[in-house]
Amino acid sequence: MKPLSISLLLPTRGRPFLVDRLLRSIGETTSHLNRVEVILYVDNDDTGSHHLDSHDVHVVRIIGPSLSMGGYNSACLAQARGDIIILSNDDMVIGTYGWDEKIAELDASIPDKVYLAYCNDLFKKGNLCTFPILSRRTCDLLVEPYPNEYQGAFIDYHLLDIFKRLQHAGFDRIRYLDDVVFEHLHYRTGKAPFDETYGNRGRFADDTAFLALIESRRESASYLLRVLSGNTQAKYVPNPRAKKPSPSSLFGAIASFSRDLLMDRDLPLCWRTYLWAWFIGRYMAGRGLLWPFIRKQN
């Protein structure tokens, strides 16, 4: 494994103490610190975080304008030098010594480097790739692995959806590392207070973006399938993406989600059924129609 082979992308705002905690955990658990870097994005006006650095791990600090979550991660990716790219949060800590070796071993086990991996966050666990891990090659093939449309959420679901399509087509490239802990200390776990950063994220703000990018995910998966089948001649060029308005009524939402999600036969039945039911629930909750879903959460 060559130097700086793993890059952790870390957008942050207003949480310098959490970033310090994460950087300490990286220093305490990494086998080869010279092979890891953290790409940190801090907003221009978040002056309390401009000093963030580490004596243990190499930190590349980007100070720039406020962006969407997709924009933050794309800016970090542009500065990253690693062959393995990990999306990280400031509210996570790494709890497994030698995590870098385990991830490098996984990467080495997949010769073509097309995969989506993730670790155990002790919250969603195997159900969601909370902190997605992609190879540099996969990022390059996808062109825009972290779409700018996502303001604060859904990048994990976006990537998982692409790889569910591959899985359904016969190429299972999803890898879950249950024995590697990237603990998500989210307020919903009771391990953190509900702070301003959480509060500024609209719970349902990215629903329409996820739905609008269905065709983009279908195209991305189709291109990866061609690559995995040996066709590497044509390069993937993302098509322009149109915004998708939210349905104006519950009946319209059910019809739209049935057409766009439930009937998407490029996805496994269990996954599209889950998305269909989940988005109906989110639509109702966002309009005060489903009280069990009303509590604030991401």
C-alpha cells in the first residue's frame, strides 16, 4: 500500500471539538498514519474551526464558501490523493485498531476496484452505508459520486441504490465490514445533544433530489455494468438533470412513488418496496400526517 492511500473526506461546521475527537481517534487506531490523510472543508465564516489540524495525521484544510453536502464532498475529493476514498462525519469516531489495514485488504481483494464498502456504525449497522467507502477508480467511473444536489443527506442512499442495481444485475460489489467500527455518535443514538448543525438540516430537504436523480443512478449503474462486463471503450458522461417537484397530494405522491420506485425493475424487489413505503411515510410525516415520524431527525 503506497503512501497516502486512504483519504477521509470531512466537511464540518461549528463543531471543532468533534473534529478534534475524530482526529484523536484516527491517531489512536491507524496502523500506518503516513498512509492516511484527512481532507477537511470549513466554511469561510466558521472562524472557530479554521485552526483545525492534527499532530498525528496529515490534514489538508480547505476554507471556502458554504456549499451543499454534495458540493463539500466533491471539493474534498478534488484535493484528495488517496486510492481509497471514505466519506466521514464530524460526529463519528473510529473504534477499531488497524481499520486502515482491513480496508486496504478489502480493496486488494477486488482487482477491478469497483465496489461500495462500509463499516459498522453501531447505529444503522449493515442496513446502510453511513460512511461510504469507494475506490478512486469507482469515483472516477461515476464522475460525480457525490452529486451537488444533495444538501445534507441521501448521499449514502444514492450510492447504495447504484450498487443495489449492480447486485440485482448479478454483480454484488457491496461489502460490509462488521468488525470495523466507525461509530456514528448521532443525537438519535442518545450519544450527542441536538445542536445547531443538526437543526439547520431540513429533514425532508433532499427527498426530491433523491427522486430526481433516479435516472442518473440508472445511467451510472448501467455504465458500471458495462465496465464490469469488459466494455471500457466509452466514458460515462452524466446527462443534465432536471429538478423534480414534490407531489401536491398524498394520492399523487403514492402514484408517483409507485411508478418511480416500486415499479423500478432494475432494483431488487425488497429494496424498491422499502423505498416506496419509506418515501410515502416521509411524505406524510413532512405534512404532519404521520405522527410517529414527526420527531426531528435526519
